Amino acid sequence: MPASDDEVAAAVLSMLPCANATRLRELWVDHGTGAAALAAVQSGNARNEKWFPYARRVAWPKACDVDVMQRVLLHRGTRVLLPYDPDWPIPEELINPPALLFVEGSRFEALGRPTVGIVGTRAASPHGLADAYELAMLAVTAGLPVVSGLAIGIDAAAHRGAIDRDGLTIGVVATGLDITYPRRHVELFARVRDHGLIIGEYPFGVGPQGWRFPVRNRIIAALSTTCVVVEATTSGGALSTARHALELNRTILAMPGSRRNPAAAGTNALLRDGATMLLEPRDLFVATDRATAGSGQWTEPARPSVSHDAQLILRSLAGDSATLDQLLSSSGLGSGPASAALRELERVGRVERKQGKFWPR
């Protein structure tokens, strides 16, 4: 389905070097529609006219052609949402809202319904990754799409959990939709498009820049009815998402962690400041006032039985990570039996080896 004149016009205007969210929003207010705003800029009758002569004189042919943009949007299946569209998903209360949103994906029904945002650090522990994955599975089981940022770490685990449960997920990016960042997530981007939507405010061709990611986080917060922070450092982007969610009066949940884990320092700070504690992933049902009806009843994954020595190792881990030497000391096993037990636990998915330690799963 071809894009409307308004969608094409707004996309073209967003490509101009002088464009930003504030100036584009002013154009929509002054001229009513994207098409009218484009006509005003082309004719020299736009507000803040001092910004546009350069665009018309030099950058316009290089930035974009209306016919080319029409073909690009059609080829990619991209929709362009504007604040006056009935499908516009951003609440009016958001400070510095985007002027438009580029949207791609096969499940547009993910918008306009209660959602769960799951965010956290890129440098997540195996426990954090497992928690994010399970939380996402629980959310979509309750019929709640999962929103996250398609970054490595907690974000990726959340998207995968939603997809593996055949649920809806929304990825919010800080680049143009034609840019896959990080590159290792090519397959994940494709899966998110198949199971939901990818959304961003930046035009095609905009690559990753550090300052754009904290700006992106306000959109994650705006699209999330409930915001869950799994693991976060005190200086990470997840806390900026939580701050935006707080400004929007969203429910904020945080999973506590050890004071010795830097990836839990931010979530522990949120709890100190009044966020709701999420002790078990299943608590999400209570926090979101949802039953497990939706995509099916939730059942805990079956735990395979293991040998006596493997049970000793699990008790020695006590829910935390440990080195081999620590396990030998606490379990009382010799190096041979302990190594065999660890191989057994890795084989059945009860233990993961990472960062020089063994982590229970």
C-alpha cells in the first residue's frame, strides 16, 4: 500500500539537515499536515524560514526526492506516523516528544494496548539475561507486548523471550530503520519485524551516535505501560528510561541484586527511591493486574533430574556464581567428580560457564 502524501512529505522533511523534532513539530502546528508543511518549505513560506534556504538551495537534491521517498517507503513497507494520526502512540505528557515515527513490521496491533517495557544493562549477568527472558515470556503469556531497545544484553534477552513464546514485541531504535545496530543483531531485527514492530524517530541513513540512545529511551518509556528494570548500572541508559517512565506516571518495577554486582547498583537505587520490588518473574502478573490468560497458561519449565554430585554442586552455588575452586571447597567433592557434575549440569541447562565462573540457571 503506497504511503500517503502526508507520510512522504514528513519523511522528506525529516531528511533535511536543518530538521529536528522541535522544528518539525512547529511545521505541523503551523501548517496542519505534512504535505502542507512541505509545500510551505518548498515555496519559502515556512516558519523559521532562516533554516530552509540552505536546504532548498544545496541539500534538497542530495537529501531526498519526493518520488524516491515514495518508492523507498513502499519497498520497505514503512509507515510514517504523525502526532495528528489516530494511531499515534505517544502520550501528550511526554516531554520533548518526537515529531514523527517511522514504523516497520508485520504486527501493527502491538500499538495501542497495555505493554511491558523490559530494559537493563548491556553488560548483563547470566542471571539478568535469564530473568529478562523469562519476564518477557510471562508478559506475552498475559497478552502484554514487550517493549525494549534491541541492544545487546537485557534488551535482546527480552525480545527473544517474547518471540520464543510467540508473543508481540516492539523494538525502539536510535538509528534510521535501514541501519541494523549492533550488527550482530541482524537476525534479531528480522525476528522482531516478524513478531511485532521496529520503531524510530530518525530518518533513513542515520547511524549510531552515543547521544541518540538516551534520547531514544523516552520513546521506550512512552510506549511502556509498565516499565521493568532487570539489571542496570548507576550510569546506564536503563535508569534514564525509568526516569522518563516516572515522569509519565508509569508503574516502575525493579529486580533487586547483590550489592557486589555493579549491574544491580542501578536497580537497587531505584528500589531505594521507591520503585516496586519484583522478587519473582511471576510477580509481574500481580503488578500488571493480569491473569495468565492470553497466549496460553504459563507453566514453569520442567527441571531435569540430576545426579547426587550435581545436586551437591547446585546447593554449593546457592543461586550465585562461583569458581571451580570455590565449588571444590564448599561441596567437598574432588576435582574429578566436581568436573563431571558440572559437565552434567551444563548439558541439561542447569549451569552456564561465563566470565570464568559457573552460574546456576
